[in-house]
Amino acid sequence: MRKLCWAALVMVLGGALLAQAQTRDGADGPVEYRVLATSRTSTMEKELNEAAAEGYRFEGFMGGDTAFGGSEVVSLLMRGEEAEGGRYSYRLLATSQTSTMQEEMQDAGRDGYSYRGQTVYSSLFGGEEVVVIMERDEAGSPRLYDYQLLATSRTSTLETELNEVGQDGFRLVGITVGETAFGGDEVVVLTERISDR
């Protein structure tokens, strides 16, 4: 059953990444991919930045059980013909407490990092963790970001909470559902806005 779920996930993720790449670059030229897989989130940030130095850009990731690696975080990166090595840098945030994730994201946003993806991952040492990838465009004009994280076990309150932060200009960037260490089964929603500071 798990293999079937992974196969379906890879097909959906692959299709979404292809559509995203075609929309972003507007070109159909050849591309190269790099797959990073690790059971330790502490090494993923280093590997992401090493690949970025070679011109690869983060496209998507997922946490879960793989056939040979056990519980892993798998990241997909891509580069085209005109890739710029060192243009992007990455920060990986991982915590079992959703209450600390907003603070970590806010710190990264103040450093010019924007949200790129999230997953809930069962790590070897940290238990269930929320993992977020943040990206900074080193060649672009500096831009700062603010974040609001909403975590709830009651979906009935989520719409109200989203509308409250929406009034302050926060836009949805990601959503996951998973079991977190302190909240139990939670819906974790991340929202972002360009900072006026």
C-alpha cells in the first residue's frame, strides 16, 4: 500500500513540478535534475546549498518512508541550460513544536528568505517534525517577508483564523496535515506577506 501511495505521490509531484518549471522559465530546453535523500534533516540544508552552488534550484520535497532508506526527506532540484551557480541559497527549518516554527520563519524572512515548501516528517531522533524550506535569491533585489503560522486540530476554526490574517495581507503559501509532538493531529497552514519594514 505504501509503495502505491509513493508512486501516486511521485506522479502528482512530477506533474506539478513540470507545470511549475514551464510556467516559471517559459522554455522547453533541456534540464537536469538532482535528487537529495537523507534520514537526517540536519544534513539536507548543506546538501541543498551545495547543489545550489552548481546552479540547481529547489523544486519540491516530501518526507516519508522509502523502500531502502526508511524514513527520509527527499528533495528534487533542477537546473536549465542557463543556470547561475550561487544565485540561490537555502535554509531548512525543522521542529517538533509548531509554536517555534513561526519564530524561525520570521527570522529567516527578515534575512530575505521566502517560503518554498513544507512537509511533516518522522525523523530518527526528533520524532514527528514540521520541515520548511526557505529560499533567498542572491541576485535579486533584497526583499523581506513576514510569516503567520496557523496550527489547529479543529478545522472548524481554520477559516476564521485565515480570514483574520488575510485582513493583514497574509497569503496562503503552504498546508500540511500531520501528527506533531505537542498538538497531536494538526492542520499546519503557513501564510506570507512582503514586509513593509
